[in-house]
Amino acid sequence: MPQGPLFVSESKAQGISTKLNIAAAAGATLVKGSPGRVMQLTVNTASTGAITVYDSATVAGAATANIVYQSPAVMALGTIVVLDFPCLSGIVVTAGTGSVVAVSYN
């Protein structure tokens, strides 16, 4: 019986690229300026304000109309949010007050 090639793909909960140390003090951060898929957020420093992900190719374009995800006002250290959501323009993230987050994406 012939053996075909094995298909290997990344886990649904992981991306192939990361943007680390997105801090609230930096304001909105451009993660990817072209279409992609936001896979997950990891809270590295507890948040006392909402963490927001936008489908936008620029920081200036991030607006209420293109919010992909907005967290609760308080997010504990170590929280992992699996999104696996397509973004047609790009990915912009705003960290909540006092927080530092990491994002994985494709």
C-alpha cells in the first residue's frame, strides 16, 4: 500500500508569529499591517482595563467599528484568550491599563 505525504499544521491555539510586551503605556500597537489571523492573547501583567483587538492595517484606523475582541475590565496574570479570528485588514492591539500582553498570529 503506497504511503502519501503527511500533512502537518500548527495547533489551532497557536500562531506562527508573535508580538511580545505590548504595554498599555505604548497605546495602540500595530501587530500586523496586512491581512492575518489573530490566534491568542496572553496576559503577562494583570490588567485593570479592557484589552482590545482591532481588524485594522494602521493604528489610526483602529475604531469601535472594527473591534474583533474586547476583554473584561480586569484580566488576571497568566490568562490566555484563544481567538483564532481572521482579520481582513491587519491586527492592532491596545493593552488594558497597567497590563502587558503578548499576541500570537498568522
